[in-house]
Amino acid sequence: MPAQLEAQTEATEARKEKADKVDYKMVTFSLAGKEYGIDIMNVKEIAKAGRFTYVPNAAPFVRGVYNLRGEIISVIDLRIFFHLPAERKEEDSLESLLILRVDDHVFGVIVDAIDKVVGISSQSIQPPHPIFGDINVRYIKGVVENASKLYIILDVERIFAPQREEEEKEEAVPAKALAGAEASPAAGTTLASSGGDISSSFVKETLAAFKGFHVTGLNETWFEQRFSEWKIERAGKDVQLHEASEADEFIGGFWSSCTGRLWEDDYAAAFMATLPDLETKSLNIWNPGCGKGYEAWSLACIFRKRYPETRIKVWANDSDLLAISMAPNMVFPENIPDFYGEFTVKGKNGLSFIQPVRDSIFFEFHDALNPNPLPPLDFIVCRDMLSLLAPADQKKMLDDFADKLKPAGLLFLGANERPGSGWTDAGSEAIGAYRKES
């Protein structure tokens, strides 16, 4: 008995020592009757707030924007985002708000009720499982039991930046690519000098691994030219890509003009010059992969200027929740290109677009690879996004474009992308535009 008692005492002390080791704190709250938690390091503060400023054409889960002591932040209703039931409240009622910080971005999320801060041992967190919640398991960091309650810990970085981590696979280069980079072929040659076929295939594989960039018929012409330049630039050195920075250097010249910013005057004029004369009451434009929204705002102004008497509707989609939730609320400095002068008004925080332009864009959180019910489209603008999809998905998207586009419609791709058979070139040297073959 003494030995058994001693063993029980040791086990109890071990459990107590593990329980006493608090190295993880989370803010807990409830959604639809279940308990959730978020790493306290992501929580800037908690608040009660209401009367959010409505944002036209924003996704349903975006409740609006909120002035947090002079900082305008987007407010997202987690219940709507996760398709959970939400209690209807009066317009003047206050909502429970968690102010979160993810990287350099601050935004608010609405929950049913905020509980308290709970400290736990990180070792007690169990892997997620679908039975623990009504939400997609990919958004769950783990589950933990504390004080007879089961908490579902949300992964806010994955919720608000779903693409960034897809790609933890980019952290590792495929084994065969590394083997190719390090091997020494017969006769004392190296891969850098043994001919283009083997070396270029390894570069293609490492581009896919490091950057999610897939070389296919869509961009093969650009790749071959760039690879020839790369061999010259790397004269006397290994042509293989051993780290992400080298992959960035290789594909740096691939991206289309004005990526990640409002389109410059010259580029906007060149794009507008490719648009045909049309007599129609309405135009439907799809902009998948719109990112932070610069491209969609540029398009809305260009189409409005080109067809001033026509109703313009731009469907702007992206699977980056944080980017798409902030896109409708963008404010710009006063030194934007002159082209946008007639479409902007000055406010306290900078320039914003006039209401008719704002009303013409519908920003939506959506993965373009999933079914997307849209009306027959006059124009599709999808610059560079296809090259970041797997080969099978590239084909799927091009087939979808062909189905959705009207017979006389135009597809705009990136400057170094070509759709291949079934499409006719209808653009210019600066603008890649294509029409379906009849």
C-alpha cells in the first residue's frame, strides 16, 4: 500500500505541476452557445460598441466601420462569417466587440458575449477535431478543457489571412529539386552548365514550392525568356533557386504594371483604349483575386469614364478575408494619379471615392475556385492570379471564364499570361485582352 500511495501522490503532483504551468493566455467568449478563445497576444482590447457606419456593397459579414479613437477599423461579425445563429438586436443596442491585431492591421469582431481571460498550459491544448465546433476545422487552433468548460481556440491569423499560410509548403523545397541542385552529372559538368531542360525543370519546381508560382502553357513563353536571362545573370554560378529571395528575384519582372496600387494615368489610358464601343444599359465585370481592392477601384473608375451613361457593376472577389474586409473602406493620400480626380472627394483622413463609384463595386470574400453564380459577364479582369494556381485549377478557371463571358466579352489577363487555344488576342502590347473564338 505505501508504494501504491506514493505512486498516486507522484501522479497527482505531476498533474498539478503541469496544471500550474501557465504559459498561454486567451480571451474567452461565446458564439451560439459554445465557448471559444483567442490568443491574448492578438487581442488589443475589448469594447461595447454599436451604430457602425454602413459600407455599401460590402460582404454580408462586414457590419461596417468603427471609429476607434480616431482610427477607422473594419468590423466583422464572426457569427455571420461562420454561419452561426445571431440574436437580432435593436439598432441602438451595443455589441460585444473584440479589437484584434493581426500583423499591422487592427479590426473588430462581434461575438455574443465576452467572458474573461483564462490562463492555461500550452501542453494541455489538444489538436482540433470537427466534432468540437460548428465551424470549419481549419480555423481552429486547438481545444482545451479548463474549469469544466471546453474551449475552442480560434486561429485568427488563418481566419484573416488564409492564403499566407497555405503555403507553409513553400518553406520546404521538394527533395528532387534539392537533389538536382546538389548533384554532379557525369564528365565533371554541373547542372548550371549541363543544358536547359533539366535545370529549368528544377527551377519550375522550386518556383512552385517557394512562391506557389506554376509554370504552364499560360506563362511558358515568359518563363523560357526569363530563364535564358537568368543563366546569363548567374554566369559561373548555380542557376538553381535555393531560397525564397532568389525565387522573388527570378519572378520579379513577371507581375503586371501597377500591381498593388491604383493604376497610373498611362496604364489606365492604355486599358481604356482596349475597351470597345458599346451601346448597352448595363455592364457586368468580374475581378477575381482583387486583393486589397486597388485594381477594383481602378476598374470602376475606368469603366465609368469609358461608359458614362451605363450602369457599371464590378464583382470583386478575394479569399484573403482581411484584405477584402478592408477594401471597401480605403482612403487615399492626395497625391494619387490625376485620372481619379473627378471620382474622389476629400475628407478628414484623405481622399475617398464618390458614392456612385462606391456603389458600383461589390467586394466579396470568395474563393474563385468555388462555384460563383454571376450574370453573363461583359468583362473579366484577372491579372496574374492564374499563375498562382495549380495547373488543373488554371484550366478550370479558364473554362469557367469561357462559360461566364458573353460571346463578345473580353478577358484581361496578366502582362505575361496567354490563355492558349480557344481565345483570340484583342489587346495591345501593354494590355493582355482576349476574346473567345466563335
